[in-house]
Amino acid sequence: MAEKTRKHAVSDFVRELSTEHKMLIVLKTQLYGGKWQPMYDDLKNRLQGKPYIFKLANRINDDIERIEQMRKFEDQYEVDLAEYVDMPV
């Protein structure tokens, strides 16, 4: 994939992200070492009544869908969205 095409796709994708999507990216970076899988596992475990690391929110199923969408995008474009979303200080 051409670098210009990739950058354009990432820019477009990030511009369309909701506040909830961006918060998940921040949490991925700050609490889960920049990896989706531990956060995803936490949410799934919480739904199943298993132990989990961090209590995120009451909208777990929505967050799981957001994670899946963003993880697929990152894999497809070989990018870490955290590099494109402003992180709170």
C-alpha cells in the first residue's frame, strides 16, 4: 500500500472517530501497554462475571465493537491510532 494512501486513510479514519473511540485509544495506551487484547479480554471477562483489571464503563458491548473496528483498521493500515489521537496530559 502506498504511504500516501495509508496516511490519507488514517487521517480520514481518525477524523471520524467518536469521543468514545478516542477514549478507548487513550485507555489502551495508558492502562494496557498500547495493546488491544488485554482491554478486550477485560471487557469480555466482565461480561462473563470473571475477574477483570479495570472497570471501564457500562457500555461494554459498544466498547467491544469499537475495539474490534479500530483493531482491524490498525492491522489493515499497520498503524497505531494512539499516534494520531491527542492524549490528555
